[in-house]
Amino acid sequence: MKKNKVIAGLSVLALCTALATPTLATNSPNGKLYNENQVYSVKGYTDYTQMVNRLQQIEANSQGRVTLEVVGQSNQGRDIYQARVGTGEKVVLIESEIHGNESTGTEALLSILQYLGSSNSPDAQKIREEITLVTLPKMNPDASELDRRGNDMSWEEVVAAFPQLADAAGPAWNYYNNAIIQDRDYNGRPGFDVNRDFNPDLNYVPQASDFPGNSSKAGWYITPESQTVRDVYKSLQAEFGKVDVFIDLHHQGQYYVEGTDDLVTMSLSADFVPDPDTPVGAKYAQYADNYNFEFSKQLNLAAYNALQSLGENSPFNNITLYQQNLDLPGTALGSFALNGSGTVLFEVRGQSHTLGHKKKGQLVKAVETGLYGIINGVVDGSVEQLDASDYDSIPKTAYRPGI
Ligand SMILES: [Zn+2]
């Protein structure tokens, strides 16, 4: 167990290093950090065409257990796939690559789908009986093909789709245009951070007066990618009554386990909007009956415990809590938490432009292990026996070593 120390002067860290990346030392004592002058290859990761082929193979070899469905199209017309396995009453929805330069989640999902589609083991059978696993791998495929955070869409295209926005005061605040962000040039090829385009009101219709907005306000479902995920979520609500669990798979910068020199392998979080039952969360009061922070904490603990069980002093021991006390209703996690899903954020170390496919095996294993921890906890009901207050004992994240 790592030392827990209070971190003084912790700077604000937005999701996935978001818009302002804290400056990182490039020469750490242990030599583990990246060289920011070097370009790293991401060819070791599954690209869109390879993913589609792999999903089709998994479906074909699953004896009907895995069903593949095109649930929408990206702005550039790429099909967005849903792969579903299991027939249980509890629904676990997982998406990957809402940010296209965050690739490990897709690899983990493909591996899990392969296993649950083909294995006759009692464990696999039990999972298929108890839950319905719905996955949206590479849900922002245009961004994935560009190996960048934002999708591939202009404000002009948004206005063409929603003419009422012609009178808006300006483009959405999360529009990347004429800028270089995370080493990617958006000049002439703009896009939006899709993970700020969600709204807890799943029936929201864009209005000019809600633009440009900001990070503590809800998004608008102006991108086809967020619309697709929203529509899947609503269809699952209609079919099952609720989406029990929603997990979003991301990457972040390279940080440290507080009080140590150890690089974080993965951060977790259950906290994306203030609790509607608290004064600071009062603006979300209409969602108070749905919001279940305790269950989200238990789900996070199930992932954390599974990773800890891989052994002390292993990289899988270097798990921290992501920044807490956020107010991000425009994220998929924030919106779906307010709609009653237990929610979990995975933030794996290093984005593709900083780490390439180095550490791929280790990081994919971390994601897979955490996901199986959650899945198994939901399957056997043990997740609801976990003490939610233990969530606060997960080590915090630090931006410099040893603090
Ligand atoms: Zn991300």
C-alpha cells in the first residue's frame, strides 16, 4: 500500500490532460518518462479496418453469442459498431476511444469479446448468463484514424445540421480549430472534443443560447458520435429499464503515485459531477433519485482490488484516484451518472503521441484486469458488499515525484 499524503497546491487536472497539460520533466531519475522530441509509433495498435475484421471474426466464431451491429456513423461516414454478448438482466456498457489517441481500451475490449464469445468455461458461461455486456469499441473512429483527441467535423457542418445555431454567439467552447493540440494540427481540419458533447437530458435539442458554453455546463449532442452513444444508451434503458454500469476507457499523461517516485499505471474515478443531494450539486436536483455515487465507488473498488491482487511492487499496484470533485456534465460519464448508471473512468498512463505502443501489453492487461474485476463483481453480486468508504483510501495522483 502506498503512503497517503495530502498534496498541497495540486493543480487542476482536466480529464485526459484535457486542454492544459501540466509540464512534465523529460529526464526523470528512473529514465521512464518519454522524450518529447521523439515521435512514437502507434502501429502496434489495432486500426479501424483491423478492428472491424476482428469483430466480424469474433462474431462468426461465437456460435451466436456475440452480435455485431452498426449503430451509427461518424461524421466522416465510418460505421460505429456495437458488439454485444450475454443475456443477463444487468447491463454493463463500455466504450473506448472517445478520444482517438487513447488506444488500449479497444484492445482490452477485443480480448474480452473474444473470450466471452468463444469460451465454454464455467466462468464465461456464468458471465454470459448474469450480464448483458454491450461494447462500443473505437466509438470515435475518425479521431482514431487521425490518432488525435478531437473528431473530424467543422462548426459549419454543425450549423448545417442544426440551422437554429446560425445565431449562436460562437462555436462550442470545445471546438478545436486553427490550433495544435497534443501535437496534432487542427488547422484546416477542425474537430470537437466529443467527451464534452453529452447532456444529462438525453432528449436535449441544441439551442443557440446555450453556446459557446463551458466545461461546467452540459454539452449538446451536436456530434454524430455522441448522438450514437446517447441513442444506444436510451435503447438499453428502454429494453432493460436502466443501464446498470457505464465504463469509459481513456488515457492520460504520465503522473506519479502520491508520495512515491512510481509512475501511475492507471487512474480510476467515480466522481464526475457533484452529488445532487449536496448544496454544490443542487443544480442537478432533478437527477437526485437516479444518482448512485456509492455504487460507482464500489465498482471502482472492484477494479482496484482486482489490480492489487496481481501483486505488490508490480506495475499493477500503481493505481491511483483521478482528480476528484469535478463538475463535468458534458462528459459521457457525468451525464450517464446523473441518469442512474454506476460509472467508472479508466485513465491509462500516456497518450499515443507520448508513449506510442510502448508498454502496450502491460497497459492493456491493466485495463482488462480492471474490467474483469468489475464484471465479476457484478456477476456474483460481490461488488455490492464492498465498503464504499474504502474508495477514499485509493492513493491520489501527483504531478511530480515524491510529493
Ligand atoms: Zn480521454
